[in-house]
Amino acid sequence: MKPILVLHMVREMELGGIQSLLMNVYRHIDREKVQFHFLVNSKGVYDDEIKKMGGQVHYIPNITKVGPLIYAKNLKHFFKKHPEYQILHTHFTHYSGLIVKIAYKCNVSTRIVHCHNTSTNAKGLKLLYKKYVKRYIKKYATDLFACGNEAAKYMYGSSPAIIIKNGIDIEKYKFNKNIREKYRKELKIKDSEIVLGSVGRLCEQKNPFFLLKIFNEYQKIIDNSKLLIIGDGPLLSNLLNEIKKLNLEKKVIILKDVNALEYYNVMDYFLLPSLFEGLPFVLIESQVNGLPTFASLAVTLEANVSKKIEYIDLEKGEKYWAKKIYEINSKRYDCCERIKKAGYDINITSKWLENFYLKR
């Protein structure tokens, strides 16, 4: 008996929160019963692993590059060419409205929209178009998913949605002293140095320049400190220029193509000064690792499963953030059982999704 095929749509299978969730689920489901395929805009670091697990990766040009009309034409052509995909699971935000409308017209029977954000940084005509296509979601989606209540409210209003917890492999993310020593040695970080860390795509949403400003102020208080950033994105070159301007080349480490999993152990504090978020995957990871964690008020309070996250207003400025970090002890805590009980266990998430797909 052939497995049920699920087509996931995401920008690319890069190192990001949505992608981490998808790969974690993919690794834990019974792939003899359910198989994942992906329709993406460009190549990503997970493509080879997907193929090794029996999946396929298809490519279609990004809507922002070719425009809505050509994108719609390409997507329609894809669905007509691949009638085997009867379960579509899209992880775009507003553009999911356009995607499920086209899928409906191409007779795709199950059309799942999964929201992972609570806002957008789009402006002008782009924002107007996003709002225009967003209205198609309720009309053409068969199922509404969200990472948390705030994301569900933002995307679907009062319409009921299923909350899918961003489950992780809890045992793998627990703090490990040996791994800490290994990677600190590789990165030439001394035992005595304090490391501020962040994980995420280097884009406007994640506010990386403010992150750098925070560290610049912190290292004035604690000279024996470094900043570890794990991620890549469109703002990388500009960020490198800013690091150079601030003479922080020897204090800031950026790792692009690595899985953040073991690097949480290197850090002493975790920062997420985002402009907006859904329910950030990285905050669940940082809490499991026991890291003292700081997030902006733009990040949903739902993420604070450990009740240990410090939320700070971005308007307070980088000096205030630096001072608050300095005042908090860097000692790790253990909240793994609380995380499990809250449902952020990948075994729970993957089994639920597997059963959901099998019933469609």
C-alpha cells in the first residue's frame, strides 16, 4: 500500500522555525503511511535529507519575483500536472489565500492553511494585495491551523482554528556540558566569556540590527563577552558592515549553514528582539536548553511555557536591554517536564498530524 502524499508549501527548506518544525515532524511520522513532498521557491539545506527519506522537492518561482499573475499560472500548471497531491499544507501567511483558491479550482480536496505569524512588514501596494488575497483563506481552505492563539486570531479572526504546538525533540535540546565545551573550543570562546545568542533568519522581522546594538551596549558593561548569531538572510551583508563599523569583528560570530540544535549549549543568554512573531520555535528550544531568555513585547506570551522569559519593550532601547541582561543570573534552569506537559513534544505533534492526514 502506497503512503498518503502531503504537499507542503514553504518559501524554501532552509534553516528556519517553520522548516525545523516540518523536518522534526517528517523525521518522526511513519513514512510508510504518510510521505511529505515539498513545493518551494528555491533550493534549501534540507533538500538532500528530504530526498533520502523518500520525499520530493519541487520548485516554483517566488511570487515576489514573477508577480501574482505568472505565479498563479505556474501554480495552476503544477497542480494540473500533479493530480496525485490531494492534501495541500501551505505555510505562507496572506499568500495562502491565493494558493488555496488555485488548489480548489484544480480539485485538490484537502487545503490546509497554517499561520506562523502575527503580523507582516509589507507596505504600500504589497500590503494591499496581501490583504486582498487573505480573504480567500476562509472561503477556500478546508482546515485552518496556527502555531498559537495570537497567530490564529491575526489570520482567521473569530473563525475556529486548530493550534499545532511547535513540538521539538526535547531530549536532544537539553543542556549538555560536554557539547558546550566542544563547540566553545571550536569557536575559540573561552570558558570565562559570556555569550549572548540568537537564532533566526536575518531579515527585518527578526530585528538583527537592534540585536547588535544590544550587544554593543552589553560588551561595554562586560568586556569579556561575545555575540553568537545563527542564521542567514537578506540583511547579512548589511549586518556584517555594521559589525565592522562598530569594531566588533572579533566579538561577533555568525554561523550561516548550521543546525542551531547543539549551539544553544554554547550560549549563556538567548535574545529574540523581533518586531513580530507567531509562536517562535526558537523560544521553545532555548527554554528546553535552560537558557535565560529575553524577548520583545511583540512576541506572544504563549511562548513563555517556563515562566522564565523576560519580556522587554523595544522602545526601552538597547541600553535598557543590556542592563536587564546584565542583572539576570546566567544559571540554567530545568523546565523539560513543563514543556512536555504543555504539549511541545515532537512525538505528540507528529502523531497528531499523522493521524489527521490519514483521516483525510
